[in-house]
Amino acid sequence: MTTMATRGSETDIRRHELAAFLRSRRERITPEQVGLDRGRRRRTPGLRREEVAQLSAVGVTWYTWLEQARDIQVSPQVLDALARALLLDRSERTHLFALAGAADPAPGSDCTGVTPALQGLLTQLEPFPACVQNSRYDILAHNRTYGRLFCDLDAVAPEDRNCMLLAYTHEEWRAAVVDLPAARRVMAAKFRAAMAEHLAEPAWKALLARLEAASPEFREIWARHEVVGPSNRTKLVRNAEVGLLRLEHTDLWLGPSAGPRLVSYVPADEESRRGLERLMASAIAGA
């Protein structure tokens, strides 16, 4: 028969497991992954407690108590915010809610991370360009052909690998997009539609501020308040190595539509197919 003392002991163990799990997840994330500045005097591996609190919109003291295994109540909504801030994948998210003894309000939510299996799928799609993006247009992973499609993506700092930022500020990327004004207008409208669910999140606000500071064109387009939903369409890319490519663009969501997606480009004609094969050969030769 389960006694009150036994239940209390189980609860205590669960709190300590939760605290250790949160610390381990916090320490593995770099500031750049969540849109924060690293700074020059960072001694803490990964994120600081106050940064997790900021990203989750909770109090620093409250989050500190949570990592100290204090006996405090945590709502499913706060756990959801923590899971997103800590970039938990599906298994980790399930584990978080299990340790907290709470029901997940969004059990179908998927990860923003990239598993080895998904990275393997990107490789198998070669020579077709493909990447994984989140709804903020961050490029989370890509295959070798995508890495050469618009620019030398491997030469771009990881924290700058964002399609919005590249389309408005990176000269080589901009030159590759045939109808750049239309593309930037659509991207800004999609970004605004996606941001409606993330208005209070620091990473989104930081990216918006960066775009507004860096690009007068973005400021002018953003002021129109245009909104469009997801769409698949033919894209024209003028690659610096192989010339004009006509590509069918497709988004495959890896979870809810607000989550990460697999973006692929399939050649629309034989000439574009041969161009992608040459681009792939170039990427292999340059590796």
C-alpha cells in the first residue's frame, strides 16, 4: 500500500530529476541558437538561467527555484514555454512533462532540432537542394547542393543563416534570386503571419529588430502589414556557378505548421536537373 511518505519521496525524486534535466538541456544550447548575443565574458556553458527565464517569459527567481528542485507548482503552459526555449525534441518534451507530472497541452508538437535520421534524409535527396527551416526562416540544417544554391552557405556564420536576413542583406544571396522584390515581399508577409504566435519571444523580436536596422527595404515592406500563408511555387535561381535554374519549391512540415519544415527544390526541367548535378559535383570537389 502506497503511503504518504512514499508519495512524498517519489515527488522529491521527480523534482530533482526535473532540475537536473533542465540544467543539462540549458547547458547544451548556444546563445546564437536562440537569437541572443554571446558577449565576451561568458563563462557558463550554454545559456544562463536568466536567459532561459527571458526566453520562456517567466521570472528568473522562479526558474532558479525550479533548477534547485524547490517544491513549486509549474503549469503546463510554462512547461510548454520551457520546452520551446530549450529547443526540446519530441522525446525530451515528453520526458519534461512526465517529470513534472503534467499533461502536455500540445502533444503533437515537434522539435526544432535536427535528428541524424533527418540529416541523412537531406543527404539522400542530393543532388536536389534541401534544408530544414523553422517558421522564423532559420536554416537549421542543409545538404551540400542547398549549401551552394544561393551562396556559399558554409561561409556564412551559423547565427546569420536565416533566409530573411540573407535575402535582405547578403549580396550573393540577393543576386541569385531572380525576382528579388517579389520574393522579399512574400517572405516578409509570411514572416509576419508566423510571428503572430511568437510576438513576445525574444528571438523573434531580436530578428525583427536586426532586419529593421539593416535594411531600409525591409522597413518599407514591413510597414505595409501584408500577410500571406504558406505556398508552393516555381522559383528561378540564377546560380553563380551553373546559371539559371527553374525549381519547384515544396515545404513538408515536420509537425504543426508553426514548427520546422523540410524545404526541397526539385528541377522543373531537364536543363535545371543537369545544372543541379553540376552544382553537386562542384560541392563535392570543393569539400
